[in-house]
Amino acid sequence: MTTPPVTASVAAAPAATGTRGARAAWIMLASGWSANQFSALLGAYRSHLGLTESTVTGLFAVYVIGLIPALLIAGPLADRRGRRRVALAALTLNVLSTLLLMVGGAWGGTWLLLPGRFLTGVSAGALLAAGSAWIKELSDSPRRPGLFVSAGFATGGLVAALIAQWAPWPMVTAYVPHVVLGATAGWLALAAPETARPVPVHGSEADHEHTGHRFRRTVLPLAPWVFTAPTIGFVTLPSTLHTGLILTGVATAVVPGTGLLTARRARSTPTSGLLVVAVGTATAAVAAATENEPLALLAAIVLGAGYGLALTYGLTRTAALAPPHQLARWTARFWTVAYLGMFTPYVLTLLAHVTTTPVLLAAVTLLALAHAGFGSYQVKRLARRHTPGQARSGRAWCSPTTR
């Protein structure tokens, strides 16, 4: 039995918006670029500004501190006020945060680096929440936001590392490409329409509870692995092997770059990403034990593939399960839990006082394998409980397969 239709702010993308969706998707590339350009410059901040390890770590962590609350606030706000408005405001703040980092690098003052990095997190979080929903609805492709974010992760870190290595004033010039990219992306996105429209929403409380239950049981538990895999590849491994700036930048590009290629073509399942992550962490454990840089690069590639599979499954299943008028807030919840995986390198660093990094990476491998087995069991168990009647009533927003 369904309840009478109610009016809500629901995604209803105008027809023939594929081109506009592709143009607007560049804002997601700017979001990913802003996150990783700083990661590639950590070594430069240590050597040029004499920042301590704890200060650099704090600058890295404050990004996540700004990002998670922004995700949780911007998602519901985009559902109520519109995706376009929130996304474009977040992009403006994203560019301004990079300008703060440029001024901080020029003056050599951490007092500007800290708010700059914090505002990068806030703006990136709002872009991930509102922008992911907006681009998905414009292009009718739940993969597209993840593809552009991954492209930004890959290119931002590599370009920043190359500029920092050879260009003058590296902590200023390394940020110029993002300012240009952000301004260009904003100009391209201005032509894209709003996708939130007040239309009737059909469905019962039971339907909402059922899809919410599946989301909490099958999607959210997988989410932390989305960023656990890449941060091991471009943070833990380079710091363990004490690699140079260029190799760190290459790792920062290779991990999300492999994820981009994987997410573009592969059909992901709940277990495929975890199994690939397990192979990657096992390879990383051997590379750390033998201090083998080529093997570490191979591990980074495999971890990137696991990242791509996990991200693809998470975004496509979130889009399939979410009621249309709550797509932004459900997407924000997925990204919020995913970003908890960014703390993995710091947890491993703390635990390194207890045992060695190779042993810790081996433990992560076992954890990924155990999670893959349990996740497979959960999916089969929920599928058995999903009655045909429920499938028919929930079909308005829940697709039974991941496209």
C-alpha cells in the first residue's frame, strides 16, 4: 500500500542535457584537483618552509575536518535549495581557498595555510555532495562524478609535483593550474540548468525503510575502503620507502589514474573491489618489507584499481537506492563514510610503534578479505529477504542491478 503523493524538491533533469552535464562535470575535476595538489607538496613544505612533521600532518588532516561537516550540511541543503546553487558557491570557495594557500606559500606563514586547507575541505565536501547529485541528474550517469573526481585526484597531484620540482616559487606556482581550472569549470557550468524541481513523489514509508536498510548494510560498510586503498598507495608506501618528490607525485597520480580507468569500464560488485584491495595491500606489504620501489609502484596500481571498483559500486548503488528527492544527502553520506578511510595512514603510523608496517599491511589484507566474505553473505541474505512485492513498489527509484 502506497501513501498519497507528496510534493518535494526532486531531481528532474531536463531532456537532452548530456552535453551540459559533461561541461558541468569539470567542477568535480576541480574538486579532486584541489585535494591532491597539496598532498604532492608535503615534501616541499618540509624543505622550503622548515615545517615539522606534526605541522604538515595537521595541515593534511584539517582538510578532512572541514570536509566531513560540509558534506553533511551541503547534501540536505542541495536537496532543499537546489544542486546548482550550492555547487557553484562551493566551487567559488574552492578557488578562494587555493588563493589563500598561494599567499601562505609566498609569505611562508602557516597562519594562512591552515585556513586555506580547511576551506579546501569545506568547499570540496560541498562540491562532492551537491555536485555529484547535479552531474548525475544532468547526465543520467552515476559514474560520471566519480570519473571526474578521480581525474582531478590523478592530474592535480602529478602536475603540482612536477611544478614543485622544476618551477620557481613552487609553493605559489604549483597552485596556478587549479585557479585556472576552477575559473574555467565555473564558466562551463553556468550554462547547465538546475535539476531540482517540485514534483510529486510516490512511495511508502516501508519502501524508504527497505532501501535505506540496503544502503546501510551493503553500501556504507564498503565506503571507507574507497580512500583506504589510495592513501596506502600514495601516502603510506612513499613515506615507508622514503621516496623522492617525483616518485611521490607519480604515486599520487597513478593510484587515482588507475582507478579512473577501472571505474570507466569495469562492472563492480560489492566484493570485487575488496578482493582487489586485498591483493594491493598484500603486494604493498611485500614492497615495504623488501624496500622495493618498483613493487611499491605495482602495489599502487593495484590499489588504484580497487579504489575505482569500490567507488563505482558505491556511487551507482547510492544513486539506485536513494529516493530522487534525497539523492544529494544520500550521496553526501556515502562520501562522508568514504573519507573516513583517509585516516588510515595516520592509524598505521600510530600502530607502527607496536609492530612494523609490513605486518600492519598484512593485517589490512586479512581485514579486506574478511570484509569481502561478509559483504557477499550480506548481499545474498538481503536478496533472499527482498520479496517480489517490495521490488515492484520500490522500482520508482531502486534499480535491482548496478549499471
